[in-house]
Amino acid sequence: MSKDTKITVLCYAREPIVSESVESNIELLERCERGPLVDRVVLRGWPESVRLDGEESPTREVVGQFEQFEAWGERHGVSLQPAFERRTRCSIADDEHSVLVTPLLCLAIYRNQELAGVFPHSVDGETYTVRAAIETLLSGELPTPSQSGRQADRLAPK
């Protein structure tokens, strides 16, 4: 990779962070910023779920991110499910509405400001975990969807 290449990792975590595994992944990710590959790590909080038809600006931002992630997945032949899940919910105040349930932790890796990877994602039933992506970054490599099956076997918890 050339010295002109800029790698930025956005890490989305559900708020409040209460999981030890999420915290340990974030600590590992912060080590990536001190390594040779990653220029910047940005941590952002997001809700457990958002309405897909919501007009509120915070909700719209999460849905917009998901739409970008989903388009990336379609271009690379990977699925964001089951990490991201669409559900139908009912409430007393209104009729049924669609919601997007977000994963506890999600990485979006940008290479020169272009989305290069979203983790977790699945390929042929194998999930490429956030942990696997972080381990790949720590090794000095940029994780790619084509690595998913191999690395999911090696790095995903059993």
C-alpha cells in the first residue's frame, strides 16, 4: 500500500457499552491507530434500533449509514445479516413500522475516504467478525471480503 493511502476506521457501538467483549475489541482497535496501517480510528455510539421510515435527524443518519453499508455489501457479494436485522414492530400510538436492529459493534473501514469494508458481514454462511477485521488490521493488512471465510474460521470464537 502506498504512503499516500489513508485508512480510517469508524467503529459504531451501541450505547451504553456494557459488554466486556465490546470493550476489549475497542481497546484492540485503538492499538491499530498506533500501528503502521491505520491513520485514524473514530468511535461513534448508535442506538439498538431505529425506525427505517423515521424523519428524525439522528435516526436518518444511522439509516443512511446502513444504506451505504448495504450497497457496499451488494457490490462485494456479502450479506450484512444477521448482524443487521430488519423487523416489523407495532405500537399503540401507530400502526406497524419497520425498524433496523444494529449490531453491538460495527466497523466501517475507509481507504482514501472510500468505503472499503463493513464488519461484521457474512459470505456463504460464514461470518467475518469485527474481531477478525481488527486482528487483520493489527497484522498490517487491510481486511477484504474475500478473506472472510478463511479468517472467520481462524478468528471467530467457537
